[in-house]
Amino acid sequence: MLSPMTQNIPQSVTLQVEGFPDITAQSGERLVLALERGGVDILHRCGGVARCTTCRVTFQEGEPDAMTLAEYDKLTEKELLGQARLSCQIECAPGMRLTPLQTAASTGLEPGKAPAEAIEPDPQWTTRPGASTEG
């Protein structure tokens, strides 16, 4: 059994990102920040607050079942729910294999204001449609 102190030590995870070398991230780190730090010129035009949908990714493996209400609402509004996820609203976890959909290079746009370390707005969590609910 792990001690409480051991449980708080960040776990390194490897992100497989289509078109880029693997990225080492910390479990729980914001995906948008890990991607950027790892050399992916992912867009985040709104500064990572679930307003613009430019930080979209798709998952081939490891899509988290948890989704913030801000992400759910924005993807629903833009008719993207079930088609993409917002990297600014996702925490890194083991087994993620994904594709960034909009980068500075592919769009000619500037990435945007740097996102904060913690998910904004303050996350309220739900379960994404189609998530496995069997335990």
C-alpha cells in the first residue's frame, strides 16, 4: 500500500502524438501545456479557458472519460461533441495517443495567450458521452 506522501508524487506518463516525437508529461498536467512544452505548436487562442475550441485533439487511445462542464458546453455549442476534445480541459494520463487538430503551422495563426497551470475555469466534472461506465 502506498503512503499518502508517495501518492502525491507526480507520475511520469508518455504521450504519443501523431506527427511529433513522444512527450513525457506528468500525470494530471494540463494536456495543452504538455503538448506545447513537448514541441507541439497547438493553438489556444482563448488562453485555455474553453472558449475558442482551437486546442482540439482527437484520441486514438486513452481518451479520458472525465470531461469538464465547460468543455461539454463548448463542444455542444460548436457541434463538436463526440468528434474532438479540448486539450485545455484535459489532464494527462497514461496511455494517451492523440492527434492535434489545429497548430500554428497548419493554420498560420499565433497560438494565443499562455494557459494557466491549472484548468480554467475552475473545473466541474461530468462524464463524456460514450464513456465506458462499467467498472
